[in-house]
Amino acid sequence: MVTGDRSAHVPGTGLDTLDLGTLDLGSVEPAEFARIVKATPARQTARIMAGPHRRRVLDELFRRMETLFRPDAAGDREALVRWRITGEGGAVDTYETHIAHRRCVVTAHVTDRTPRLTLTMAAPELLRLASGNASGPALYLVRRLKAQGDLRLAGGLMHYFDLPRP
């Protein structure tokens, strides 16, 4: 659901139940992460992603992109995708994913390379997208995702990753 309406939220099942200060985020399986994100109301997700653990959660999410990458789906494509993750007060965290030679390499900062695609979205939308709880085209249509550059690449990008099905 793109709008973030989570009226069926069951207390004690979402991100609000985790101690993000001590949790080893790498130990949370992708399917469990997807379930947790789905169970968390949009306002709660926004509050958490505006807090002190934002960068840690984003770092882990992008780290997983390398391991969830599907080389067979990407084939011989080569692309640099720049991800601009917006936050409160104009904050922006930038990551780059370079897809080439059947690999995906993540950089946690802007490089001097020219991206083929730049995606801009707020952190809660990224969490929903990366956990399989939202689709890129749907987020784009409701203007919660901005894409600049190769829109064809944008439309198929998430197929290059083995995302959980919540």
C-alpha cells in the first residue's frame, strides 16, 4: 500500500518494537524485515527514520542490495543509480549502486561518476520499496518517488533484486 494507511496495525509487531540501538540489523532476514515494515504505521516509520538510527538502517538496507542482487535478471546491463534519501530539515543521504559485470556495488556517498538514473524519495518510502511493500511505479505515480534519467531502467530496477514478498 503506497499511502501508508496501516489501519490493521497490530501493536507490538512493527519497527516500534525493536531496540534499534542494539539490534544486529544484519541478523534480520529479508522476509522478517518486510513483515516488520508492513506492520509499522507510516507515521511511526517516519518518526523512526527521522531519529538517531536512520543512517544505520539505511546503511544496512543498501548493504543488503549487494547480496540480494540477481545477476541473471540484470544480465549484461551497466548502470549507475544514485539514490537520494530525503529527511527532515532538508537532510539528504546519498548512496550509489553500480550495476556492472553481473555485480552490484554500493557506495555510501556521492561519487564524481554520472548516474544513468537518480531516484529521490523519503526514507519511509525507501523502506517500503526495498521490503516489497510498495512498487516503484506506484510511488512514482503518487509523486512519492522522483526519477531523473533512464525511466525504463527505473521501471525494471527492483526486478534486479530478490525482494521479499510480504
